[in-house]
Amino acid sequence: MRKTILQRQSVTDTEANMSDGAAAGRSAAQPVNPAMRALKKVPEITVFFWIIKLLTTAMGEVTSDYLAHQLDPIIAVAIGGIGLVAALVLQFWVRRYIPWVYWLAVVMVAVFGTMAADVLHVGFGVPYIASTALFLIALAIIFAVWYKSEKTLSIHSIYTRRRELFYWATVIATFALGTAAGDLTATNTSLGYLSSGILFAILIALPALAYWLLGLNEILAFWLAYILTRPLGASFADWLGKAPDQGGIGIGTGVVSLVLTALIVILVGYLTVTHKDVEPETR
């Protein structure tokens, strides 16, 4: 009888320990939850991500040029700045990844990033080589502070407000840098917009090949490609939109902007319906 009681007590203690262990496991796993929630605020890196990213870079370039020529430059910059702030406020306010909210923020970064680079050159007479160097230094500082603070530059680790701020500061800097670099190669050399676009198409393939063939760090490869998408898309957009005497084929910035905007809306709508840019576990 006493042996039976002891056996039952042992089973009870074992079950209690297992229950405590499970509770501890849940407690230890709890910090993962914010990270899983944050993944919903940025899309998965798929082919759709890169296509829409390229379209936004091109659309931002021609839209900025169109507004600057149709409106007073100061008013155009003010509209771009207000639109950027509103889009980012909305992106920070939502609690999960929503395709149209995220890509609206990227589009406004593209438009305002172009304006920021153009204001330095046209408004203040800063040479493209100087503005390119300036934005490159700014981007390097953001990366350095981000890494020192968070010990990672991965967009998949953005589960705090501070990391999200670092992410969007980086995005803005990459767009401004890409705009200045694209204008530098297109106008300060004899390349022109088409040749400049081809150059950046070749350059953007290098981090991808280095990642697949040489084992380049995934985070480094991502950010290199991300930076290069800006001058790539902007160069081809300028080639399509600008007049022949400016190195383009003269379709018009307004027309190119409308076509690119329509393509972005279609693709973002497709992702909203299909969830192709979301991890299966979070659907």
C-alpha cells in the first residue's frame, strides 16, 4: 500500500515537473512572438519583392521629375515630404504587414528620395559626385549605428520600433544614394541613361552571383542589391521619360509615371489576394 502511494506520488511529481517544464518552455518562447508579429510588417524577399521594388524606384524618379516641372519646386518638395510622413506614420501605426501600406511607404520614399537628391544638385549646386559621397557616408553611419545598437542588420529581425526606425532610415538613404549615383553615371559621364541602366543591371547581378556561387553573406548581398535597384530603375525610367535632347526617347515622365503606378497597383493587389509575399505560417 505504501509502495503504491509512493508510486502515485512519483507520477504526480513527474507530471508537475513536466507541466513546469512546458510552462518554462512557453515562457522562454514568448520573446519570439514579437518577432513573428514584426515579420508581418515586411514582405518576404521573393521575386515579387524585387519586381515591385524596381518599379517603385522607376516610378519615384519620373514622378518626382513630373511634379517638379508641373509645380513650383518648393511646393512639389512639400507635397513629397507630407506624403512621405503620412505614409510612414501609417506604416508604423499598423500592427502587421499590409501590402498596400508597406509599398505606399516605399513609393513615397522613392519620390521624396529623388527630390532630396535633386534639391542638393539643382537647388544648392552640389555636384553629383559630392552628393553621392554624402549619401554614401550617411548610409554607412546608419548601418554602423544600427549594427552597434542591435547587433544585426537583418530585416527579418525587426520586431521593435527602434529597429523599424533603423530600417526606414536605411531605405530613405538608399533611395537618395541611388538617385545621386544614377544621375552621376548618366550625366557626368558619356554613358547616358540607357547605358547607365545596363551598367547597373550588370552590377546588381554581382551580389546575387556572389551569394549563390561564393557564399556571400545573405544580409550583405541583400543590401547591396537593394541599393543598386534604385539607380537601375531610375536610369531606365529617365531613358523612357526624358526628351531625346536630354538622352531619353521622349515618352514623357507623366505617361511613364502612370504606367508604372498601374503596374505597381496591379502587383500589390495580386499579393494582397494571394499572400505570395507572406510566410505560410503567418497567413
